[in-house]
Amino acid sequence: MRYISTRGQAPALGFEDVLLTGLAPDGGLYVPESLPHFSIEEIRSWRGLSYSELAFNVMHPFVEDTIPADDFRTMLDETYQQFAHGAVAPLVQLDSNEWVMELFRGPTLAFKDFALQLLGRLLDYVLEKRNQHVVIMGATSGDTGSAAIEGCRHCKHVDIFILHPHERVSEVQRRQMTTVTGDNIHNIAVRGNFDDCQRMVKASFGDQSFLGGKTQLAAVNSINWARIMAQIVYYFHASLALGGPDRSLAFSVPTGNFGDIFAGYLAKQMGLPVSQLVIATNRNDILHRFMSGNKYEQQQLEHTLSPSMDIMVSSNFERLLFDLHGRDGDAVKTLLENASKGPVSIADYRWRQARKLFDSEAVDDQATCDTIRDVYQQNEYLLDPHTAIGVRAARSCRRDASVPMVTLATAHPAKFPDAIAAAGVNVDAELPAHMADLFERDERYTVLDNELTSVQDFIAEHWQHA
Ligand SMILES: *Cc1c(COP(=O)(O)O)cnc(C)c1O
């Protein structure tokens, strides 16, 4: 399997290189040159498999012999043993034909563990083979940082530096990052905001000379193809659990950077019967505005009760635009260059194609709280604010009540106690057993000035073999 750039001007890469690369050199994102396709009979034969066995079947065509099958199976077993539920991604019924799939049973209580637990293992495997080392550098305002740290904590060939804005992340989120100890884990609190952190990461990727040529940077945000790949699996898992592939399913996905729902779109292209995909956004609704009016336009960032979906642009949307444009990299390049300067539209027939693939809804904080409260009253089931947005959008966009509608539950409610309180639900969402002592654990992080050179000097001095 080879991987090509959505902007058409970078050389194609194999799986190993795509794993170690972030953005393509032409500014695009890597996608598989072609997708594997599974027949209904083949998917049906996967009934009864464990999550990890299913993951092997779905992902093997992307990885091929880069990793020998036995090693890949072992890696997947280890990855999904980190999840605190036998089903890995259990389904909970809310109403007639209405479900949530709990993707928050991993080490950091958000769906990002599904991909990052695997990514850390894949990276270490490939780096061991090549006798190489990488430095992961990332900025976080919440979930990605802790999931990435947990994913890399046992890696021998990876150092990870996560920047977060000093005193501007929630205590649970900070502690989830800073209480993980290991010589290769480095938390930096920058005296600045999230954008400052992100700018420093971007500048460092652009000019890596501060590392002295002795190691290189790698990306773990959702532009990394391996993250998307790992997320395709749970769409198959949901289908097989609810009578698929002999009936089709609908999914509603709390969406920020469009990584998670893009994986659902790929599952459908790979042969899984999916009748509806709902893009659920908060008030940062660039995707909903595009789906409703064919205008892709950045707006001011709004802070909401669902911070992991607070985005201005959705980086993975580029991967869909590539398909909508018949995989014409030049067209995508022109479109996105224009989009950085002002609003853009796409040809009407292409936009109609997008509307056939996706429905969408934007949900504000008030409706988020109402949904948390309604579902708690009806089911005694607590939704986190991101999942509540998904459930709300599922209910308003649903087309066929006879088709099971599955909302992806992207985070555990205990991560967002403020939203639960704002909804007026008077219960404490408890942290699961493996995190119950989070507030007693020692923290380790370094506070640095909001200056690129301070951060780069710190990294150059502190990676393990520096
Ligand atoms: C990251 C995240 C999302 C958004 O996922 P995308 O793949 O960026 O669309 C939604 N909910 C939670 C809890 C998240 O952490």
C-alpha cells in the first residue's frame, strides 16, 4: 500500500514513512492510494471476533508486510488490553434503536486512546527496526496531550514534549499529563495561550535545526494517517454488534478536526453498510456551515463546554475534499490556499455529493446541557458534553427510525464536571478506579517563558540521548 498527498506534489510513501512523517512536504495530508474493499460475506465472517482480532483484519491491508502478521497481532492485543472493559468499545442502549458506543474506557478516558495507544507501539517498533529515534512535539489544550503521553510512555525510541498553556487547562487534564512519569516524558507549561503553543510547534517542525541533526520531530495529531486507520475499526465493531453487515447503521460523531468521522466515511467506502453519517459540532461550526450553505469560512474561535471540539478549521476535512475533487491534488491545493485568505465554495455538484454522504448539526451550550439533563432523567446515564452534542444531532438529523443510530461517546463524563454541573445534574461523575488517586499523585512539569528559543533549548537539552 502506498500513500499519496492530498496536494499532489509530494512523492508517494510506504506505511513506515507515513507513520514517521507529519504533513507532506507539499503541505498536504497523506491518504492511501486506494482503499481495500471487504465483501459482505467477509465482514459477516468476522462475527464473534475479539476487538483485537477484528482490528487486525481491518488494518492489515494498510500495514501489509511492513510489520509481520504475528508481531502486529501481538501489538494489537497489548493495545486493546489497556481498555478497562472486556468489549473494549461497549454499546449502551438509550432508546428504541438508539445507542451510544463508549470509546472512553482507555487509559485517558477519551476516544483518542484507540489510536494513540497503537501509534506509540507502531512508532517504537519501526524505530527499533531502523535504529532511529524521534522527538514528538505537540501542543494541547486538553485530550490529545494526555493520550499521546500515555501512548508513548513505554517507548524506548521516542521522547515526547507536550506544550500546554500554563494555568489554562483544567486540573484533571493537567494532572493526566503531568503525573505520568518516565525519562522520555516532558511536560512544558508555556506562559502563554494555546495558540502560542501551537505556533511554537509549527515553527519547530518548519526548522528543526535546534535538534542538531541528531534526531527528528514526529507528529501525533490527527494529520497522522495511522490515527485515522485505527479509528476505522470501531465502526465495524458497532455494526457487527448490532446485526451488521446484514443491516445498515447510522452514526453521529462529535466532530472537531474531522478525524473521527472521516474514519467512518472510510469504513463505508471499504464496504461497511452505513446509511447515515452525522457531523455533530458545537458553535465552532465551520463544517455545519459548509454542509448547509457551501461556504467554507473561518470564524473567531468560541470557547464552549465541549473544549475538545473548539476549532476554527478542521484539518482532516482536506482528506474528504480530495475525494470530492476526484483526487485532483492541484484543485485541492488551490482551494485550500484560497481558503486561508477568505471564504471559498466548491462546485455545486461536488457539494451535493458531500450532502449525500453527510448530515450535520451545530449544537450550542444550552442544548448541550439540556441533552445531558434529559438523558440523565430518562436513562440515569451521564453523557459528557461532547457526546451530548452527538446525541442531540443524532436525534434531530435522524432519517429512518428503523436503522440503529449509534452516537460515538468520545469522553468520560468525569473529565468534564463543570458541564455536568452547568446542566444542573446533581451527581458526581466518578473517575474510574485506575484514576481514582489522580489528585494525590506527584506532578512533574517545567514552566517556560512564551519564547521559541526557551522551548527549543529545553528540548535540545532534555531528550534522552542529547
Ligand atoms: C478530539 C475529540 C473530539 C473531536 O474529534 P475529531 O477527530 O477531531 O473530529 C471530540 N470529542 C472529544 C472528547 C475529543 O477528545
